[in-house]
Amino acid sequence: LNEGQILPDQPDIKIINRQINGYVGFANLPKQWHRKSIKNGFSLNLLCVGKGGIGKTTLINSLFNENFDIKDNNNIIPEKPLDLANEDEHGNETDEGLHSNVKIETITKTIEENGVRLKLTVVDAPGFGDAIDNTNAWEPIIKEINSRYDQYLDSENKINRNLNDDNRIHACLYFIEPTAHWLKQIDLEFCSMIHEKCNLIPVIAKSDILTDEEIIRFKERINKQFVERNIQTFKPPVYKLDDKETIDVANKLYESLPYAVVGSNDFVTDPTNPEKTIRGREYPWGIIEVENESQSDFILLRDLLIKQYLEELHERTNNVLYENYRSEKLINLGIKQDNSVFKEFDPNMRQEEEKKLHEAKLAKLEAEMKNVFQLKVSEKEKKLQKSETELFARHKEMKDKLTKQLKALEEKKHQLEMSIQSQAQSSPAQPKKKGFLR
Ligand code: GTP
């Protein structure tokens, strides 16, 4: 800024540049920042969502030059062919495979480049979009994002705060099938649920199977559908003080969304230099180079995610997305806060807020415990009632049985008496025998 120039955001403030006589030292601040960053390293928690086999692992491996095969790390659900998906091993019908069964799997690796460390966590959602009925397939994923926010909120409220371990999701790569058609219901449903929870970066997977024209048309359709549904993808921020080049890059990165990407786990001979190998896909008709800008948007994705806007992804997660979640949560707990003004930090207010949060938590816990207690008591009562009725039933049954037996015995006795009587009547009285000799 030149002397006297007006700062764009604050029209009333004039900037006055002054040359300092002598050395103060704050010109070294960027160096301090640099040293601190090298020491602490960087982190990125990346959520990858898309159908099984759409190319998630391959793209992550290509982006970070690593092997992120989640199947090596975790248990993988064996896939059944679709037509057998709702039959068990005996051929009986089950509803497995019919309804979505989305799991959450996580893999973390620290990777290093030129002495700079990046702790990368990839969160995968196997099972997403693989069922016949995918209603609410987004639910376990949103739950996972919320629980990570809750965990952060909890650690913020602890006396010994450890906010360095930030498990919040910083970006979501959503993999769109390369159909060159329109987005499906499941895509729109997921994107509209996720875009206010984390930075959404949609990609068209395996775009090497589409022609350039198909890609252009497909992107237009997708963006039209996003506008209709009011779905917002991550927009690299531009600041008024940015130079033209930075603004152009940011605009290009935003306008090229969704990125048509290609991934590969293989290295092939560089067509322009037989001495070199490059990441690519070899087909009978030629080679697709993953990092060739004229062949895919892979480089744009890498620029946005890592090279240019990693910090902005963190900042938006913290300042906008998490802040919205946090205030909504506090409001639900009955704590009001004013987001429209950035107030000065007031320790008393903070303490009051923490106290309220703590009390609200305790009250919630107490209510939950009461609920559990009541549930247990009513379960016990039900059990007692059940055994009482069973006991009554058994008693009645035994009584009935005994009455029946008594009746039968009385009947028998009566018949016996009758038969004795009739015998006595039919045979006249015999003279008494007095031995063999008369
Ligand atoms: P799950 O782990 O089962 O969810 O699969 P995934 O989404 O991680 O897919 P993965 O990366 O394992 O790729 C599945 C298959 O697609 C592999 O044979 C890959 O070689 C292939 N593939 C991956 N990326 C591309 C791509 O950009 N283009 C083409 N044509 N094939 C790809």
C-alpha cells in the first residue's frame, strides 16, 4: 500500500507508511513462522467418498506418492457379485447388500518432502454407493465428521488443552462416476449434506475414459445441478491485497471444479525421454500421463489441496465450518453467543461459557443416567410381571391337572363301587365253606 491509500475493507482508516530508524527485528517474523512450521509439520485430514473401485486409493497414491492402500491396513469387506448381494451362502434371501452398509476406515501416514513433514490422514467410507438402496448412505459419514468436531470441542474445554491434535476433516474429495451424463440422486444427496460440514472438492474419477468435449459438457451439467441445489464447493479465497497472478490462479482453480482426474499406481516410460519414468496409464493406443496438465486436472487438484491452499482449507474448517457447528451446538445447549461481532477476548465470559457448557453436559449426563435407570427399572418390572404371570399360569395349569386327576379318580371309584354293588346283587349268597371235610 502507498502512503495515504485507503484500506479496502476499512474505508475510515488511512495507512501511513513510516521508515523505522534502526533495527527492531519484526522483519524476521516470516522466518520464525517458517522455522515453527518446519518444526511442527503440517497436517491434512482428507475424507474420500465414492463407490467401491472408482479409483480413490489410486488417486491418493498418485497425489502423495505413497501407498495408501487401506486394504493393507484394515479389514476389507469381501464383495459379493451384485446379483448375489442379497443371498446368504445357502442361497436364502437376506437384505445384506440391499441397504447401504457404510463403514468408516482411517489410515494415517507421515510423509516428508525436503525436510517438511505432512501428517496425512485418509478417511475412507467403504460401502458408500455399493448397495441397491442407498438411502441415507451419507449418515455414517456425517456422524463421523460431527464426532470429530465434538472431540475438538471437548478438548477446547479441557483445562489442559491440546489443540495440536486436530482430527477435524479438512476436505472431502467426492468421486463422481465418469458417466458424462448427470449427477445421480445419491451424489446430490451426499453433496448437499456435506457442503456445510466440510470443504467439498468434487472430482470426476477415471476421466481418461471421457473425451475432452464430454468432460466440458459433464462439468457444465454438474455445476448447473450444484447451483440448482445450492451446493457450494470449496472456493479458494481471494483477498483484496492479492496480486493479479494469485487472483487468476484462485479463479482458475475454482472455475475448473469438478476436476477431471486420472490416477495410476504404475510408472511408465516417459514418451519424451526414454531414460525417465513417469506416473501414467499405458494403453495399446498410447500413454495417459497423470501429471500432464493437457490430459487431466490432476495438477489443479494437487495445487488446490497441497501446494496452494492447504492452510486455507484448515482456516475455513476452523473459522467457518467448525464455528458454525460449535455455535449451533451451544445454542442447542441453551447458550447464546453473538457471532456477528468479534468481541475482545473476555476471560470471564469465556469462563462463564465453559461453566455453562460443563453444567449443560452434566445435566445431559444426569438425564441420560436417569433414562437408563428408568429403562432398567421398567425392564426389571416387566420381567417380574412376566414371571409372575408365568407362575400363575403354571399354578393354574397344575391345579387344573390335579382337579382333572381327582375327577378321574372319583369317577373310577364310583364305577368300582357300582361294579361291586352289581356283582353283589347278581350272585346269591353262598353257604359258607367250612373246610374239605364236612
Ligand atoms: P475400493 O478400495 O474398493 O473402494 O476402490 P477404490 O475406489 O480405492 O479404487 P482403486 O483405486 O482400488 O481402483 C480400482 C481400479 O480402477 C484399479 O484397477 C485401478 O487401476 C483403476 N483406476 C484407478 N484410477 C483410474 C483412472 O484414473 N483411470 C482408469 N481408467 N482406471 C483407474
